[in-house]
Amino acid sequence: MTTPDGFAEFVLARQAALLRTAYLLTGHAQDAEDLVQTTLVKVVPRWRHIQDNPEPYVRRVMVNENVSRWRRRRWREESTDVLPEQLAHDVDHDELLAVRSALVGLAPRQRAVLVLRYYEGLSEAEIAAALGIAPGTVKSQARDGLARLRQALPAEEGAGSLTR
């Protein structure tokens, strides 16, 4: 089977962003790679129809596939004491781990809304279109997700990442 025109270029150009989004949705590097691969396999048959603007469709497939994977795997999930690999640049590792842990604790739709809003920089309307939900649902999921993150993360003086 041959690859549709423009698909390989899209994957090469967007691979890092797709992996970043998938990682933020799954919380695990290997699961993120699997999610991106599964998403791209599902996108190929529709490429002819979406090639002019593939981003929203690819995001929606990724989020839906992640929710499906979460539903299938949640009974098998197990905690671990092994920390993920360290990032190359200088960051507050404790804060990064706390945010990741808090994100994993959110419901899949809340996590998807927050990742798309604050990591991907999408508007409420774009998120609603990507997830197939009403803009009001995006707002309520973001509000509820942020409230849960605020509860899960310790408040720090001068911290502005989760301000109201």
C-alpha cells in the first residue's frame, strides 16, 4: 500500500508535536508512541478527505483513541516507584513530576481539554470541534480539571501556572 500524497510530510513536520500531545494525554513515553502510531494508522484511510486541514481530525482521533485505551487498560494500571527519564534542559523536576501525576489523576476528557488548551494552545471553539463537544462543555471540563489540579498541587508563593 502506498502512502497518500502529503501524509509523510505531515508526519515528519508534526511528529514532535504529536508525540508531546500524546505523552501529555497518556503520561508514559511508550504509550504515547503507541497512541501516535495507532492514530496515524486510523488517519491514513481518511487522508484524502482531511489533507487540507488534518490537525483537528488527527487531534480528535488521538483523544478518542486515548479514551478508548484508558477504558480498556484502567483495570490493569499499576503504580510504579520508577521515575521517568530526566529531561535534558534545566527544569524543576519535582514540580514537573507533580504536574504529570496530577494530570494522570484527571478524568480523560478533563485531561484532554487541559492538554489541548494549555499545551497545544487551542481555543475553546477549536477544542470543542476537535473533541466533538459543546464549547460550554469545554469550559466546564477546563474549570473542573483546573480545580482538581489546584487541589492536587501544592500552592506556592508567586506560582502563576494555575492561577484563576
